[in-house]
Amino acid sequence: MAAETGVLPERDVGGRPSKYDPVHCDAVIAYCATGKSLTAFASSIRVSRRTLLYWAEQHPEFAEATQIAKAAACSWWEDRALEIGAGEGGPGAASMAQFALKNLAPEDFSDRREVSYSGAINHNLTYEQAREEARRRGLPERVLIAETVEPDDDGEPEG
């Protein structure tokens, strides 16, 4: 028949049909709004977290839903943190809330801030000034003096 019409039949790509369903968009948001993770949601619908990532790549509406779900989970944990701050919660509750928030929203709750700078930095410190600055800051001299240069007879570094 294909030879008669000149049209080839659709190729069977094999594999299982996808379990993706657009109802998962609302479901992931509702599920994570209870403080649970995307991994826990994946488990609840019997797929892997990797499958969720694949769905997010293939379906922009699901990608958006997972971002909203993460924000909803973060909101739930922030509420728990406020309750803990008001004296509620048992042993370890504060640590758990802190851990969850740092991992769900590192942009908002990280202890560490990344700062980058591009361009030349020229301090023009003498050896003695660098040693004095290190002492003032309570740092080992080698922290401020990248290459140890011994001073010559006049107290200045050689070179």
C-alpha cells in the first residue's frame, strides 16, 4: 500500500507511552505546597525525578509548574521557620527548616554569596604595608602576599 500511495507509514519509535498528563501541572503545585519535594511528588505518581525533568524539557507548562511548586514548598518551609521562631517545633525543627530553605531557595537563604569581579586590581602595597595589613586583619601574611618576597636591606621587596 505504501508503494501505491508513495507515503511511508509512520515509524514506530518503540518504548512505553509517556505517563505525562497535563493534570500533573496542578498536582505538582498542590503536592509541593505541603512542603514536599519534586522527588517526593515523582514517587507519589510512580515516576523518577529524571522523568519530571524530561517532562519539564518537553512541556513548558510543566516546567513552569515545577518552578511554582518549588516556590510553594519554600513558602511552606518559611511558615514552619516562623512557627519555630515563635517557640513552636521540637528538637531539630530549626535545623530541618534551615536545611530545607537553603536547598529550596539558595538565592534567598544561602550563607555564602558569590561575588565576581572582572578587571585589573592593582594595590601597589609595599612588602611592609602588606605585612601590616595582614597583622591588622589577624591573617597569616601569606594570605595577602601571594608570593613571598623577602625584603632587601632597605625593607622593600626585591625586584
